[in-house]
Amino acid sequence: MMSPCEKRRNQVARIFVAGHKGMVGSAICRQLQGHSDVEVLTATRSEVDLTDQSVVRQYFADKHIDQVYLAAAKVGGIHANNEYPAEFIYENLMIECNIINSAYQAGVNKLLFLGSSCIYPKAVAQPMKETALLSGPLEPTNEPYAIAKIAGIKLCESYNRQYGVDYRSVMPTNLYGPNDNFHPENSHVIPALMRRFHESRERQDPQVVVWGSGNAHREFLHVDDMAAASIFVMNVARESYTSKTDPMLSHINVGTGSDCSIGELSELIASVVGYEGEIVFDKSKPDGTPRKLMDVSVLGSLGWNHSVDLETGLRSTYSWFCQNQGLFRGRAA
């Protein structure tokens, strides 16, 4: 295991976290800022539009960056992916292409790209191994987003093969935690349900309607675990990383290795929030992929395992939500 970062000319390492305001990026920043030998660089969209090639190239040329965590992305749940497929594929492709190419042009040797478990085919053996990539058709509801994430993996691999840089990729399972998106329609399942149960409890609604049959299974990882895994993978010795991966199949899964049904998740969130009404499942709404469970044996063999169990993570996330309701109250979007 290497030190928390590689230093440039024995100085403090300058690490750019793209997407620092997002759930994952903010968690990575919190953990990196605990290292005295790191200078964390961030930029808001108004400062650096990551979809603008010339702006990104100039930012890298000016900042003398040592490492990049590419956590910036346009994200959303089933509804958002169905409604805005063009935006999802375009913006994510632009962000990845601009950052990865600009990093190479600026001499950045180490980069970590954060993908998603949706890169794997809809009908794939469970748990999903890294080798399942490109082995079958994708889930239609989020195919544009998944294609963009697959392109990011292949960008990293191609730059490694042609230029000899050290660009790595991690594929997280479904994430949740502080700074999640709690939009009532465009969020992922945990924040959407947490807000719905919270507001229903406040209104004393007799029932809460949950999309789908409740039978689909999902795996969930707390964002603090994801940040820890990202920093771990970035700093694993190169020979160890390459011994567990292939030049054209180099990504590593990040998850817990266990899942639960949406029905079970709904009951657990209702309990955490304190909602005591009826839970009703709307089977006219899509379930998405029937099951998404990661095989995390590669990451485990490198020496990393998650530390936050689901109930503990949900309780801390709900506490954060309650403390930050002002960020969400009154928002229809």
C-alpha cells in the first residue's frame, strides 16, 4: 500500500476532485482533507464547465495537478433516465472525455474514474463479476447513462495502453448518504423513499405508494465507504492493481456483496423514519433490473471491505436529511 498520495517533487500533492459538490465527490473531499500532505482542488460549474473542452484543458494547464478523482456526472433514478436520455449520455460523455484527455495532456499520471453498476447487462449472472462487462444487452431504462460509463472505463484503459499512464476505474453499487439528491421524482430509491416516508409521516398519511412490485433486489453502499474504497484503490501499488485486473478489463467493483428487496428496504426506511402507515406497491411502475448484486471479491483480495451496515447508514442519512431539510423544502425540482 502506498502513502495517501503520490507527491510531486516532494511537495504536497495537488488532487483535483471533479464533482466535489455531489454525494461521492464531497465524501472523497472530506476524507482527503484529513491528510496533511494533500491539497484538494475543486471547481464549481460556474468556474469550470466540465462539458466545455477548452475550459477544462485550460484549468488543467493552470493548476499543475497530480491526481484526479473523476466523480462528476449527471445522475438520476429511473424516471430521470427515461425522461432525459439525450442529456444523460451527452453530458457524461463530454465530462469524461474532457477530463481524461486534459489530464493526460497536462501530465497527470494518476486518475480514478467512478462508474456505476448499471454498466452490466440486464440479464447477467448474480453476483455480477467484472468479466460480465459487454456480455449482453443493457437495462433499457438507463442504457444511455450506462453507455457513457462504459466509455469512461474504455477511455482509461486506452490511455493506459497507448500512453502508459495509470488511470483506474471503480464501479460502485447503489450509493446513499449525506449530500444525496432528495428530489421526489429524479432521485435514486433510498433518498426518494426516505423523503416520501418522512413527508407522509408529517402529514399522517394512511399509506405510502412505492413504485414497482417491491420484488427487485438491490445492493446499497454508504458513500463514506465508497470514498474510502476510492482512495484505497487509487493508492494500491500499481503492480498489485494490474495483477488483479486486465489491460482491457481493468475496472473493479465496489460494494458490500449483499442485497435486499425493495420491499424489505421500504420497511426498513419506514422504521428508521418512524412511519407507521401502510406500504402499497404500484406494480404498474417499472422495477428496472430484477437484481443488481456486485461480486466484490477482487477488491476484497486487495484488502478492502465495507464498514457501514445498511441500517446504521440509513439512520445517519436520515439524521443528515432532517438537519438539512431547508435544502429540499418546497422544491418540486
